[in-house]
Amino acid sequence: MLYQTILFAPLIGALIAGLLGSKIGHKSSMIVTTGLLLLSAVLSWFALYKVGFGHEATEVNLFRWMDVGDFKANWAVKIDTLTAVMLVVVTSVSALVHVYSWGYMSEDPGKARFFSYLSYFTFAMLVLVTSNNFIQLFFGWEGVGVASYLLIGFWYKKPSANAAAIKAFVTNRVGDVGLALGIMTIFLVFGSVNFDEVFAHVHDKQDLVLPFLGFEFNAIELIAFLLFIGAMGKSAQFVLHVWLPDAMEGPTPVSALIHAATMVTAGVFLVCRAFPIYEAAPTVSALITVVGAFTALFAATVGLVQNDIKRVIAYSTCSQLGYMFFAAGVGAYNAAMFHLFTHAFFKALLFLCAGSVIHALHHEQDMRKMGGTYKLIPITYFLMIIGTLALTGVGIPETKIGFAGFFSKDAIIEAAYAAGEGGHNASAVFAFWVGLIAAAMTSFYSWRLIFMTFHGRYRGEPDVLKHAHESPLNMLIPLFLLALGAVIAGVVFYSKFMGVDMGAFWAGALPGGEGAHGAVSAMADGHGAVDTHGAEKVDDHGGDHGGGHHDFPKWVLWAPFIVTLFGFVVAVVMYLWRDGTQKRIDAEGGPLYKFFLNKWYIDELYDATIVRGTRKLGDLFYKIGDIKIIDGWGPNGFAKLAMAGGKRLSKFQSGYVFQYAFVMLIGLAGLIAWAITKAQG
């Protein structure tokens, strides 16, 4: 019953709060949903201990679900280390978001509905990550999409919130078409949608070719590409990223849940879960590497100039997801999952700290109207510094001293270097250099946020500052727990994700050294802390951090630290020593600044092409096709014809006897003429 409780406890809470909230009251709804989420979180950590440390992977068959001809899909819970890690991430962050929301949403009249949505969101994500087949995964995938629509548009009386919810829903449907087609192709090729059955026969189908519209496609490459389209939508990769910043229209706890634990992590999980397919699809893996790296760079450039505190963190999420994808693209699936794991703690911390700032400043989100607040909200300031240190990956190379992001981000950058060493993998080389550039930008915009929000002179309304206050305890306790994760998650779990215990920890859920392509195989050949047998390689510096063995050149190990320090120094000079820099930039910003500020004009490009084009096409079909042709020649045409005929015939209804007699005479003459003609014939 352990795994069933983890999965269904949030659903029970969602149903109670959603259906009975008006009867049992807001407080009871909050107690039930939060209590059940805390239970699910505690049991998830126990599950991780059993599976990751005790190697008790299992599969629990719940009930028969779909059985049509050769198509069979039971509802089952697949529990391996990959699932257990995701259970911990999803339930832990969600439970803390529930607790935090007690304070943040205290004055909102829709608390029961809000907590119901949060719990449903968590349940849908748990369905996704515990799936043992692609259909069940798709069910959770769509459930997460529905939940995001409900939560982003929670304040439905705001037009901007409704627009953002629709944008997120529609954009994700584009990606979901790719996922649906990918699942259909999987059934066509393998005759099954069960993970174990499909993955066991990937190499048997590696040379299979599928004809379509006169072209021939490698079946595995096609499946990998279609699945990645779905992953791009959920995880906001470039082209399908446009929904993510607008998701900030929802309450801040929603932003933390979406960006740290649910929704955006689904795409990364899908690629890692389907790693046997991507191992056999090198072309698509290279595409994932390039798209992930470009997304990391694109989002970082936009984050440099944003002024909304939540949007800066949102673009940071988009950028960090790019890191995770290019790690998976070069074959370092364990590094991708490690960064997903550590990122959940410090990104949730940053979002909830931002919510604490917004709460203190009476819902102000523009950093240009903040400043000088660190004395008024010192706890929030201290905790946000911890989140920033974790995000920017502060640590000392070649040691085990550092915040969570230091271990996972550096592991990704070094994995890209390992995969591209010798120049044989151009996409990995590209990802390595882009990863370094994005790291410098991440450091700059993260410290820019700190300095604009907490330092310098206050630039907002004086009355707001007078009433600024620290958040209540029920908002601060989750922040302290997340801060603890942001500090120790990297060093505590490094050996499990990347080091000596990696092979035993993952136990087949992700590839180890043997049989993996790209970075993992390169690490196994002597560039990593793990060999093919999981034995630690001891270096002459006494550490095993750095994605591994110190066959890496020193400049590779130290490069992330140097670029991070560079970004910090530039932010100090611009925003700490020269107060008022942002005002001058707003006034004098050139074309590049405006280009970044307007998010590379991607939304405007979509509006000018897809949105307007779709609207014109709709007008064509509606105004001409529907109204003029179908209605005009069909129902409306016949109605007009009948009306015109009726008007003419009505003129005979004059009431004069001589006119009726004349009509009768004409009729009689017509009948006689017909009879004579018939007789002669």
C-alpha cells in the first residue's frame, strides 16, 4: 500500500477540497490537502530509501485498463530509482508549497478551490512519473496540462490571467500532438506501449524504415523526434517556450510548483525514461543537445534585462531546463536528473522568496520599484541569497565544498566537454561553450535581482515601505527547509547521481558507463569519477567532483567558477556601486537591450505569422466558406427562395372573385391541354 498511498493521497485531498470545500470550510480543506501531501512526501522519501539504497525496484499492477485487440495497457505503478527521485521532488516541493500557501493565500476567498487544484496538479504529475507505459504517461501528461490551465488562470477575473492560461494550454497542445504521434508510432513499430517491452526491442528495430509521403524515416529516430516535440512543449524549450513566462499570472506558489517540481520537469523525465530510444537515435540526441544549449543561452539573455522579479526567475528556469536537456542529449542522463533534483530545491526557494518579497511590498513585482529592503525582511533576504548561491553554482572546484547547483551544473558542463573532446561531437562542443556563457549570464541576472530588490535606495511608493514586513512563520518554515536542500542536496547525493555509487543507485533505471553513448561512455573511459564497474577513481587532488576524474584539464574544472565570478563582479559594479544603472539603461538602452527586453520578439513574430494567419484563415472559412457559401447557398438560400416565392404567390390572395375565377379558368385550360396531349400520344 506504500506506493498506492503516495499516488492517491493527493487525489483524495483534491476531491475532498474540491467537492466538499463549501461544506467543510476553507480551513478544513487546507488541513486535509496539506496533511495528505505531507504524508505522501514522507512516504516518498522512504520509497527513495527502499529503491535507491535498498534496490527494491518493483511494479504494482492496480487494475486492467485498456484491452482492445492487440492493444493492452494496464494501470500499473512502476517503481525504480528514476521514479523514486521524481516522487521525492514532486511531493516534497508540493507539500512545502501547500504549507507556504497557508500564509500567502490567507486573504483569498477561493482557498479551498486553490488547494484542491494544487493537490490535483500533484496527483497528475505522480501519475505521469509512476507510469509503466506510454498511454498512462500520456494520461498524466494531459492531466498536468489541465491543472496548469486551472492554476495559471486561478484569478479568472483578470483578463491577463485568462489569456496566460489559454496560451499555456494551447502551446502545450502543439507539443502534445508530437507526443501522441510518437506513442502511435511506438505501437505501430513495437506492437506494445509498455516501457519494458518497447525498450527491450529497441535495438532489434534500429534499422527499421517507415515510408511516409514519399520519404523514408528511420523508425527509432522518428519516435525519438516525436517524443522530444512533446518534451519541448512541457519543458518550455525554444520555440515552444512562450507559455512559461506568462504563467507568472498565477499565484506565486503556483509558479514555484510549476517551475520546480511539476510540468516543466515532465519533458526531462520523458527523455530520461526513454533513454534506450535516445541511445539508439544519435541524430535526434544531437538535436536535443543543440536545442537545449540554445534554450539555455536564449533564456539567459532575456533574463538579463527583465524587471519583473518573477519573470527573471521564470527565464532562469527556462535556461536551467536547457542545461538538463543538453546533458541528456550528450548521454549524461544521470547529470540531467541530478540537476533536475537540485534545481527543484533552489528554484522553489527562489520563487517562494520572491513571493515573500511581493507579500511584504503589497503585491509589487517590479524590481525598479524596490530596493533597500534587506533590513525590513532580513530572513527573506538571507534565504534568497542562499537560493542565488545555489542557482549560480557557487563552490570551490576540485573539492566537495559548494552549494547544490555547483555539483549538478558543473557536472553537466563537464559532461558536455567529455562528450565533445576531440571534436567528434560538434553539438557537445557547442553545448559546452554555450553552457559556460549561460553560466556567466545566470550569475549576472541573479545578483542583479538581489541588488535591485534588496540594496540601494527604495524606489517605490513610500507608503508601501512603511507597511513592509517579514512573512509569517508558515511561509518561512518551507523556505528554511528548501534552503537546507539548496545547501546540502548536491554534496549529499553527488556520489549517488554521479560518483562511486551511481551504478548501484540507478540499477538500470538510467545507463551507467557500459553501453552508453556520449558523455557517459567518455566518463567510463577515464574522464569521470565512475568506471564501468562503479569503482571510484581517486585523483591526485583528493576529490571526485567535477563530473569526475581529474583527467579533465584544470581550465575545464575552473571555467564555471571563473565565469560565475565574472558575472557577479559585473553585477556588483553596475547595480551596487553605481546605483541608478537600471534607470539609465531604460533611458538609453540600444537595439540589443530592446531585443532582449522584448524576448527576441518571438511573441510578436508568432502574432504576425501564426496568430494573424490563423485568424485570417478562420475568417476565410467562416465569412466566405460558412456564411456566404454554406449558409448562403444552403439553408439561408433556400429560405430566401421560399420567401421570395411566397411573396409572389401571396399576390394571388387578393379576395376578388373574378381573379380567383380567372386562375381557375387558367388551371382548367391547362388540364384540358394536358388531357388532349396525353390522348394523342
